[in-house]
Amino acid sequence: MIKLSSIRKPISLAMAAVLILTLMTGTFNFRPATAKAASVEQTRFLQLYAQLKNPVSGYFSAEGVPYHSVETLLSEAPNYGHMTTSEAYSYWMWLEVLYGYHTGDWSKLEAAWDNMEKYIIPVNEGDGVQEQPTMSNYNPNSPATYASEFGQPDQYPSPLNGKYTAGKDPLDTELKSTYGNNQTYLMHWLVDVDNWYGFGNLLNPSHTAAYVNTFQRGEQESVWEAVPHPSQDDKSFGKTNEGFMSLFTKESNVPSAQWRYTDATDADARAVQAMYWAKELGYNNPVYLNKAKKMGDYLRYGMYDKYFQKIGSAADGTPEAGTGKDASHYLMAWYTAWGGGLGANGNWAWRIGASHTHQGYQNVVAAYALSDPAGGLVPASATAGQDWSKSLTRQLEFYNWLQSSEGAIAGGATNSYKGSYSAYPAGTSTFYGMAYDEAPVYHDPPSNNWFGMQAWSVERVAELYYILASSGDTTSANFQMAKRVVENWIDWSTDYAFVGSRPVTDSEGYYLNKQGQRIMGGANPQVATVSAPGEFWIPGNVEWQGQPNTWNGFSNFSGNSNLKAVTKNPGQDTGVLGSYIKALTFFAAGNKAEHGSNTALGGTASQLAKSLLDTAWSYNDGVGITTVEKRADYSRYFTKEVYFPAGWTGTFGQGNTIPGSSTVASDPAKGGNGVYASYTDVLPDIKNDPKWSYLQSKYNSSYNPVTKTWENGAPEFTYHRFWSQVDMATAYAEYDRLINNGNVEPTIPKAPSKPAAAAGDKKVALSWNKVTGADSYTVKRSTTSGGPYTTLSVVTQATYSDINVHNDTTYYYVVSATNEVGTSPDSPEVSAKPTAVPVPTVGDLVVQYRTTDTNAGDSQFRPQLRIINNGTTAVDLSKLKLRYYYTIDGEKAQQFNVDYATVGNGNVQGSFVKLVPAVAGADYYVEISFSSAAGSLAPGANTGEIQLRINKTDWSNYNETGDYSYDPTKTAYTDWNRVPLYLNGVLVWGLQP
């Protein structure tokens, strides 16, 4: 198991103090408040947080967008360091959640979400710019036109031939009904933060950050073979009159100008996962929690086959179009994508899912949060909760199906073999009819060889194991599946993790035993080591042999004796280290919650996590925790391998012609007829990078193009990847929260923050954010602002209902937190004035209300109303007026829109009236009236739907939470007395605020 020869390499208190002082006296003003005596781990989390947020470090752009890496000469998934990804944004959410937990300051989390919504979720976030301008033209009965995927980039463009008819999209109608439109609330995966490619942001030119893409040409297309291109393509760049589209798909006509976005499902799921923990750790703002729910609602598109074909129907090579949810595999696929037309003839849109599912993209915590009421993030759509509940179980089955006999998790499955719905080879193992795939989606390098895919994914399983064990659920099938996976995985991985010693390997990276033999898998290997004080080593890669058994349910599962994992290439990847430590930490905490104290394996995990954290700190260079990387793959900067079809030529955003004049003929064996260019032919500005001269000199002096080896050593780089640093920072924070909790001497807790008071009839409901380290809360009240206060009660929850009050009296409240050491200062004061509940007016005319827009914080609100006449005489509609009360949240000019009215859109008018003074829940109302052409409302009849939409002329956001007439729970027409109705100016229904 774990080998510990030199447990830690401590940093002196003096060094730590110097680091803190440097950060606090620099340009970043950081003075965190703590609720207990800071542990080493908490202190280091806050120091890393300060390093990440210090502008001098260089992690963020001028627009506040997190870069993929501080350094720019970098090519991996993004091919330039100052790109960003949805992955980086999701990690940012996680960072701010734990900062909020440790400091009580949740404003940073909200600011991060706002930035994400502005720069990487392509929706109109309140600036009036439509970034999915034609999505409303999408036809869910014909989602997209089929084009095959191919084995080599050289075989592209792929004919857009519609060989297989797409199935039906069952989500679109439901999402439109819920949110009022189908504009996808997901992140596009890749953004050119500084517009380095040079394409610009076509649809929102006020933004420097621009939506771009790279991978488009099958499983073999690596980052070194991709052609970067704009996601908003009006054909200003690329081939004349074709743009970049003709590199990827072949049409009978000239390609149309278009926009298109691709979502990496694991990133959005991680953002939801972060918001789940925010809620669990005391965050209570429904505006942003609702945004996470909405993201999870749309993320269900990641559960669908690429062309909505029935799951398992293509085993014989003849797929069958799905008719609804029979096209859902209920797993997190590699992507979902959507797009549409631009310009005068752009009245079309499309959508696809993905047929390929990878173990590294599954997120059982997000599925739990989005499905279980205890998770607290069940989306508003009618079937979302049940879809995510099914997904949770299906993902856990998937992990078990893919777990090797050693404990590592194999690749995944596909519903479209070879990307073309080809027939499965005889003997292929299947999972709910999908074919086993050792390396889903990409092969250069194989997608499931990197140990990071193991650590990222199983860390989430460890979280779920902890969540369920902590809740007392230790018997359900979901718990048993999570437990089996994480126990076996921890048992395997700890055999190959070392602190203070270095594993012995051969020249090809295989671990050796004490006899000098390669370790080719198996249980409890005895790896030979040498002493290496201050070092850590974790696995780098995993090779695969065999396949799992065909899945027949967890109750019938007995393991995978024919699926083997060979562990290789020990390394010091600090990003993977952070995820690995969190997996160990959550497993140890869950193991203790299940058993009352740690078992031997739980103790090993806890001890190893601590040792790795202590050792990693010595690698902090003041900007972050990092190690030197040898990049042998960087010879590919100079290799001609970017394929362009014969005759294809165009303009790139950096001003150069592509593919350029220094190409070589393509390899006919790869199926194409064209030329190859190099990275520098396509992206010549990389030669201006400050590290380029070093790389080029190293290449010229060391690389042998014949043997394809670096004879004098590969180039070495030190990278500060944003996600990697966040992974390490959050590893310290989670260890402090989960392992140190109760083991660190407490101090007086912080004052409770964000108190809220809601007045009722002879009662006041109080709430506040939870306080870390608090055992109880003391609620105090006064009838005078500023006190003196009288103690009302001592409670253990962050809520209290005061029922000993009189109506029409204003009461002032403060709350303090207490633990065994002492009591905090009082919270900020909050007041409320209980009042008698007025009796609504009731008559023959009734107003019913619903809303399909449950996002309380966007740039518009959408009440839907209808009037019912229960009387015996007809009523002239022109004599009726409705009032909808709300808060404007920033005085701006407003617009009244009628999206649909049965009585005729033009027969419904609206005017805005400002309330002076404002009242609880309203400082404005919109008065809705009818023209004489609307006619009369007959006895027993109703007006039919009146669908309204109100926005500010600058498209800035409203905050509907608490608005008098707003109720997001009313998604079906319901009698609603908070929209009063007047006949000839006399109130005949409802209640004014």
C-alpha cells in the first residue's frame, strides 16, 4: 500500500508569515476572517487563493476571465495558454465556494458566475446582444442532418448527406415551457481570451474574449492537427464564400454563415457540483442557485445520442431514430452542441448530443444534486428530476461495469461505433446496448490513459460516498455501487502513490518490483523504490487489456476478471495531485461516517492525503504549486501534420494565408488528397512568444527528426494552469473541512452574515448564513434600532420563527454564534414589521397566473395571465385593468411586449407606474388594459393566454426574488390574488400590496 519514508517537508512559520505579509501588502488586499484557529491546511488554502487572485500572478485577463495558464507557449487541449475553457470556469466556481465557506464572503462566487454568464455562456445576459440569434427556429422533430465521423482528419470534410434520419428531441418543448425560450444555458467549451487568433467576437464586439473552436475532425485529430476557427462564422475568415465550414462538412450548396457552440458536459456538471456544495456550506441566494438548476436542466442534452438514435439500436449497423427518451443513455456524453444561421437567410437552427460516453466525464454529485430533494437543485422542468435520478443510478452502474480487476476505471462506451453507427464486432461487450470503447472520442493520445481522468472522475464518486454515508444511507443500491467503486479504486491507486521515495521504473515507464521485473497489473504490487526526501510521485498513465463483461445489472455483477489495468509513468502532475488528494480525503471522511472510525483503508487514505499536502507545499514558487515538465511532444510545433484538402485556401485571423506555401503532400494512406501544414504555418504569431526562441533553439540542438527523439533532452517548462492551482487550493480546503473538523482547537466563531427577516401576520421568519465552527445561535430582538436587545432563543439551525410579536410594530433583530470557546459579535441588524393579512377581494372575475421563466435574475420577466368570468353576464374587456407588481432593480426605461394573446396581441396594452412610496415587494407595477377590439368576456369563458414580457431598454437584469406578483412555483395556471383586477377602476379581484 502507501510507502512513507519522508512524510513531510515543512516550511517554517517564518517563511509562511513572509508569504502572507507579501500578499497582504501587495496590490491584492487580502485579510480573511477565520472562524477557528487556522489549521496549516486552511492557511495554505487562503495563501493559494491570494496567489491566484493577485493581479501580479497573471491568472486573469483584463475582462476578469481566467486564463487556462499564466504562461502562453502551451499546447494541450487549448493550443495556447491564454485561451480559457469551461473547465477553468467550473474550477473557479469551486474555488469561490470554498472561499465563501472559509471566510463567509459569498460575493466572490456570485461575481464569478456573473463573469461566466457574460463571457462563456452564449446567452443575452442583459446587454441586449443575442448570441444564439436564431435558436427559436429550431425544429425538435428534425434536430440535425447526419454526417459521419471518420478515423482520420484527412478524410474530412464529411458529406452532410442525412444518411440516417435524426430522431426527435423530447426536451425542447419542455424547456421552452419552463423558461419561455430554448436558448441553451450551457458554456461553450473554448474562448480566445485576448483575441489571439484574431477572429474577434462577431456577435458581441464589445467583448475582447471570443468564442472559438478547434476539434472537429474525428477521433484521431489531436491539438496538433486541428484548425482553430471562429464559432461565429460569417465567412469573413477562412475560404472565400465558405468560411471554415468546408473543412469539416461537405454540402451540395455553398455553406451558410452560421454560429455554433459546443459544450463539454463535465465542466457544466462541475459548476453544478460546486453550487451544490455552496448550498450545503451555507450559501442561500436563490438567484444563483436557480441559475445552477437551469444549467442542469439544459445539461440533459448531454444524455442523448448525437443524432437522437435509439440507444443500442445500431449494434447491427442499422440505427433506429428515437421517438423521445429512448435516445437517452442517461450518461454524461463528451459534448452536446447547437447552432444556427446568421444573416438574411439564417432562419434555421440545429442541435446534437453525443454518442460517446467517457468515464472521466461522469458526475454523480451533480446527478444527485439535480435529482434528490436533499440535493436541493432539482430543475424546474417537469421531467428533469426523474431524468437525473435515472442518470445517477446509470452512472454508478457505468463505473462498476468499467472497473478493472485492479480497481482502475476503463474508458467508456459508444452508441455509434466508429462514429458512423457501424455494426459492433463480434464479442463486443455492451452496456445497455452501447459498445465498450477503450478510448472514447480521441486517440492521440488515447483518451483514457492519463491518470487525471481517473482522479477527476472517482473524486466525485468519493464525494457521493461521503454524502450518502453522512446522511445515514449505507444500504441503498446507489450507496453500495459508489462504495464498491471507490474502495477498490483507492486500494489500487495507493499502491502506486509515494511520498519521500521514488518508484523504480524502466526506460518505457513501467513500474518495477524488487526483482527488476515489470509490474503488469494484479493486486498489491510491491514496487521497488529509492529514497527521495521531499518528493511525491503518483501514476501518470494507465494501459488497458481485455474488456469488461457485458452488463446485466449490479445485482448480477461479479467483477471483471478479463479487464486489466497496467499502471505506468509515475509523475508529478500537481493538478492531478489535487484531485487525487480530494478523492482520498472524501473517501476517508465517508469511510469514517460509515463505520464511526476509519478502517485500515480509510486511515491509509487520510494519512496519504496529509502527507501529499505537506510535501506539495514545498513546490510553491510564490505564484502557485508547480513542477518542471519535460515536453517531448513539443517537437510537433515543427511537424507538418495539419491537413487541408487540395485546393482549399483561406485567410486566418492573424492575417496569414492558410495553409500557406511551405506545405507538404498529405499521406494517401490516411485517406485524403491534400497537404499538411504545421502549427506555425497556421498560427505564425506563436513565434513572437517570449519562450519561442528557447523552444526553437532546443529543437535545433537536440531533436533528431529521424529517430524522433530529443538526444540532448526534451524542452522543459513550468506551467501555472488555473485549474491545476484550484485543484491544489481546494485540496487543502477540503482536507481542512473534512479531516481537521473537530481536531483543530476552535476559537470564537465569526458573526453570522446575511441575516434576513420576512414579516407575516403576527410572526417574523428569520434566517442567516451558517457559521463555520458554531454550535448554536442566539437570536436577540429590540423595538429600537441599535438595541438594547433581549434574547429570544438559542437554536442550532440557521433559522428562527418569532411568533411572539404584534402587528404593525417594527422589530429589530441580531444573531450571534456560539461554540465551546465563546460567542461571536452580533450579526448586522435586520428589521421586520408584521402586519395583519388583508383579505383579498373575491368576485365573479378571477385572475389566473403562471410563469415559464423561473430564472429570477435575468434581463426580463414573463408573467402569463388569463381572466375567467364566473358570473352570469358578459364583461367588456376594455373596462378591465390588471396590475402586476414588481421591483425594477435599477431605474431604467422599460419596454412592454406581448408575445402572445388569444384576444390578439395588438389588443393588449401596458403602461408602467412607479409606486411612491415603494411597498414590500414592489416599487413599480405594470398596468395591463384592453382595447375595444378585444371584445367582451362571456359568462363561463376565459380570455385565453396573455403572454407578457417586460425588459429594460438597456437589458440590465431584474431580481424577481421577493417581487409581490412573482411566484416561480406556479408553472401551471393558478388563481393568483397578487395580480389584482379592476372593473371601471374598482377592485374586483385580488389584493394590492
